[in-house]
Amino acid sequence: MAIRKKSTKSPPVLSHEFILQNHADIVSCVAMVFLLGLMFEVTAKASIIFVTLQYNVTLPATEQATESAFLYYYGIKDLATVFFYMLVAIIIHAIIQEYVLDKINRRMHFSKTKHSKFNESGQLSAFYLFSCIWGTFILISENYISDPTILWRAYPHNLMTFQMKFFYIAQLAYWFHAFPELYFQKTKKEDIPRQLVYIGLYLFHIAGAYLLNLNHLGLVLLVLHYFVEFLFHISRLFYFSDEKYQKGFSLWAVLFVLGRLLTLILSVLTVGFGLARAENQKLDFSTGNFNVLAVRIAVLASICITQAFMMWKFINFQLRRWREHSTFQAPTVKKKPTVTKGRSSRKGTENGVNGTVTSNGADSPRKRKEKSS
């Protein structure tokens, strides 16, 4: 009897194309593992760190507050929560892409360049709109608009409400999810540096406001910035559908400049005046107090440099648009065709393209003989 040899084939490995096509299903399975872990006592303690917010504190009822308040502070376990909601952001990203953006792309028949830009603006406009509505709801519920002194009063703001902390966790999760999306969406190599820059800037400022207990100021600046960015990306979506649409960009240009000015004014007012006049100006990690001169200078410097960088990019963008608009409207001057005598002119028109003569030797005009002196 013939003895069958054991197969030495290695187990199948997930290919690049398989991961790109089924990344949402793979991420969904990973997220379901954490959710199913809540059903069993053995894994519930580990899974709850990923799914729910950590570091909650219950404040007893007082004369001013009749009911007990549930507040939160931050810690190292927040990284696990950010990771789980990063998986949720990847799933939502895939749903918007498949059921909304891809269907519009099939109808509009965009080119490859417009296709990638349309997907980018579609995803960001949905995120900016959702974040603006959510952030505005927090601002109204906590009376930020009626009393702007909340931005610096009673610093450090180390205790947050559920909505405030969940907002920051969601923001960090979304911008962390943008890194694997560069791989999943097959982003072009020339576009990766630009996207890495603005993803890094978002994470730097959001994490800085969260860790330095400047969450009140960070929330106001984020809502202001997201509103302006939402207007830009929604205008770009309309522009792709109809290139004659330009009013949205004009309105965005005005609000962009005003947004940069308001950002600088609120930052200087909060950090440069409000926190500078506070009584407690000692560095204390236990209470989360970072109200010292070096930190204030670093915060203002980072905000001012970022706003200057954005204005520089904005000015270059506007100059490029004006150049394209001026060249598009410039009248084209038609050159009159030069008529030459002899056979060479006939050969030139026959062998040339659109009246231009080719570089063949037979088509070049003969040199005239110089007259002898």
C-alpha cells in the first residue's frame, strides 16, 4: 500500500487584497470579541476596560447640587478605551464608504484624483458635522456660552462629565483610526505626508488639551475649527458635482480668517490672562495643575505656530486658485499661419500636426546662400 505523504504546506496567510476588501469584517470580529467578553465573569473585568469609561468619581449631593454627580478623570486605562472606539470608527468609516460614497461615485463617474478627494471630503464632512453638533450640545448644557469665564475659572479642570470625557475619547479614537485607513483606502504615496501632518496636528492638540486639563478651552476651539472645516469639505463636495459652484469657498475663506482670529483671541484670553492671574500657579501632578509659566508659553506657542501654519497654507491655496482663475479667463491669441513659398511649405503642412512643423530633415527650410560681397 502506498503511504501518503503529509502535506508540508503552510497555513493560508491573509493577503494584502483580502485585508483591504474585508478589513471592516475583520475589525468587526475583533470588536465583537470585546463585547462578548462582557457576558462572562472571567473576561468581564478585562473587557469592561475597553468598552466603558474608566476612572469615575461620585460627588455627594450638596446645597448647590441636590443630586450626586458622576464625574471622570483620565488615566492610563483610557488607551484601551481609545483602542476599542478606534475599531468602532473603522467600522463606521467602512459603512459610510460602502453605502453612501461608493454609490455616489458610481453615478458621477469621477476620475481617480476626484474619487480620492471626494471620499476624503465625504468622510471628514460627516465627522465634522457630528462633532460640531455633539460639541455644541455640551457647550450649551454646561453653560459655556453664557459664562465664558468657565474656560479658566476653577482650574485645573481635572474632573469631567460623562459627555465631556466621551467626546475626547471619541476624538482621539477617530484620529488614531486615520492611520490604518491610509492603508485600507490605498492612499497614494504623494498624499500620505500631507495627511500625516494634519492627523498628527489633531492628535497633538487634542491630547494636549486632554492631558493638561484644558478640556474646556479645547472643546470650544474644536467646535469652532470643525465648523469652518465642515463648510470647506461640504463646499468641495458640491464643487465636484458642479464645478460652477464657488460661493461656498468664498464664505469659507471669510470664516477661515475669522476662525483663526477667534482662536488666537480665546487662547490668549484664557491662557495669557485668565490662568496667569490665578492664585495657584504651582506644578502639581497629583491634582493635575499645570498652570506654570513654562507650560503657558508652550501652549500659546503651539497654538500660534499652528494658526500661522494654517494661514500660510490658506494664502498659498488662494493664490493658486487666483492664478488658475486668471489663466482660465485669459483670452487665447490665435497665431496666423505663416505662408511660405516653394515645395517645402507643402511638405511642412502635410507632415506637421496642427500647423506645426515636425523635426524631420526633409521638412526644414533650405538655408539661403549668402551673397558674395
